[in-house]
Amino acid sequence: MKSIASVYKIGNGPSSSHTVGPYNAAIAFRNRNLDADRFEVVLYGSLAFTGEGHGTEKAIRTVIPDCVITSDMKENDLPHPNTMLFKAYKGDELLEEKRIFSIGGGSIVIEGEGSSDEKEVYSQKNLSQIIEVCKTRGINLPEFIYEVEDDGLRDYLHEIWKAMKDSIVRGIHAKGILPGGLNVSRKAGTLYDKRCYNESADVTMNRLIASYAYAASEENASENVVVTAPTCGSCGVIPAIFYYMEMERGFPENEIIDALAVAGMIGNVIRTNASISGAECGCQAEIGSACSMAAAGLAHLYGLSLDEIEYAAEVAMEHNLGLTCDPVNGLVQIPCIERNAVAAMRAISSVNLSRFLYQTRKISFDEVIATMYQTGKDMNEKYRETSHGGLAEIYRQKD
């Protein structure tokens, strides 16, 4: 497995696969062809179907302003549903053409060359192997992670945490209508301010966490800076929970950083053995992964055991299995923003269950991840970030 640093990336929304990934692909291809005087890009699959709503063309043209971009919505024999064909010319001479795949979380793979992310760091292939090492050596997950990773990881996670908090603060105070034509109003500030009469402590917690999740997700929908966790579409789940724990429960930042490391490890395992791409495996791969990551990180923050951490992550993913990715009008707004808030609360419930029932579990985390991947592969293409089915189709029929 690669460094967990590659799970968390700072970038502009609204979609890590559709904006951050293509942006990185454009940089990589342009830098390979500095002598070129013109570029062409063909978008395929999910990028073709939802690229306009997700801002794909805008992301590519940020790097290559005069790039000619077309969409091929007929080709379906693709190595990955987020496929781009880049071409570089000098005059009439074709310098290079290369397919590049946006595989989720802003990561890209250049065909025949592998991932753009850094080298392999972990020899372990799944969570069971990692936990076995920790138990054998009597160490916890952060201790294992910091021992394997380079010395800069903690500093990087502090940078990530600051960017996450910044997105929440901006989102809470922002007003108005989100771009894209759906006329969706921002709701984070309303959730934050609207205290119910005689509101219980539990209701206050749920309201605040939901407001934080909405805040980051609305910043993402506005194409502002967020952190992939593990994607832009699921960027509100982890920040919402950890921000509440720091601001309202008083957990120190260093402990939050350790929780981020644990959450990142879970995302790393999912990415390695399945997918974090909605176009490949549906929203279970995005919101489901974020929910699982948040549950594991929170369980560690609460001081739970390795087995309890694994069970919390397993429960969180298990109950997101089959979740479709069906963004209305190709925008990361409906149902995406609300799903971040619901997933944050589900992560907390998963941790609470793990406290009492972890000794009764029959399914491992790794088995659930394998199930998620197979479910995603079996899922009809129209439910995998194409806006051809589900809520997107019903909404279109209504109009």
C-alpha cells in the first residue's frame, strides 16, 4: 500500500475524480509535452456524462487554457469509467497521445505506467495483516503508521486538518445559492444557528455535526478548497465529526491528528483492495468509505481497542453497501450534501455499537470491503455517477 498522505489531498471541488483528477492529469500530460503548441482531450464514461456539472472541462482548462475538449458518450469498452485521452501536437505533428484514468480521490493512473502517487510504503495488504502486526508488537495504529511512514506525515496531517477546519468555518458563514442551476440554498449556517426549544445534548450534537458536514460539502459544491476524505464528494464526513470532537468535546489537536492517521489507513486499505471512485463502485465507495474511515478514527479517539476499531469500520461500511451514485443534473449537491451529514451520524452509531458488540461479530472488515467492490462491479452503470438513473432520472422526469 502507498502512503496514507495520498488519501488526503487539498484541492478545489466539486469532485475529486472529475476535477482534481483531471486537473492533475492535465498537469502531468502538459509537463510531458512542453514543446506542444496545442492539446486535445476526449472525455469518456462518467467524465463525459457528468463532466459539465462536475466542472471537468474547467479543471483541465485551468492548466491548458486553449485545450480542445470533446465528450464521447458512446464508447463503453473502457479500462476505467473515468477515462481521458490526451493528445499533444506541434503543428500537424502528433507528439504523444495517452489515456489517463482518474481512479478516485484525485489520484490518476497513466496507462502502462501505473499510479501517479508515491511509491509503495506498506508491505501489508489489508487491515487484518496490519492489526496482526500491531497486536504482536503491542502497539496501536498511529504508532504503527508513524513508524512506517516518513517523518513528514504528522506535519502533513496538521496541514490537512487546518484545511478541513477552514472549509467548515467558511461554509458555516457563507450564504446564498449554490452554483449549477438547481437553486439549492446553503443550509450549514441555518443548522448551526437554529437551536430547538429545550434541545437535548444529543440533538445539539447531531445538529452541530450535521451543520459542519453541510458546511464542508457546500464549500465543495461551490468549487472552493476542500480535502478529499477520501473524495471531494464525501469531504464533509470526517471533518464534521473531528471538528465537533475538538471544539465541543475538547480533544487536543495532536489526538485529532492521530485519529486522522487511523482514518487515512482505513481509506488506504479500501483504495488498495476495492475502490473509492463513485464512477467505479457507486456512492458506497465514496460516502461508505468516508463513513468507515470516520468510524475507525473516532473509535481510536475514544480509546477503543484494535478489534473495536475494526468492528466500527466494518459496521459503517456494511450499512452503506449498495449505495448508488446518482447526482441530480451531474452536480455534487442532491443527494450528496445531505449524505455527508447522514454518514457522519451513522459513523458515530457504528462506534457506539462496536463498544458493546465487537466480540459477537462474524464478518471482518476486509470481507466487507471485498463485498463492496463486488457489489460495485455488479451495479448497473446508470447508478455509478452517470446521472442516468435513480434520483437523477426521477428528477429529470419530474421536469
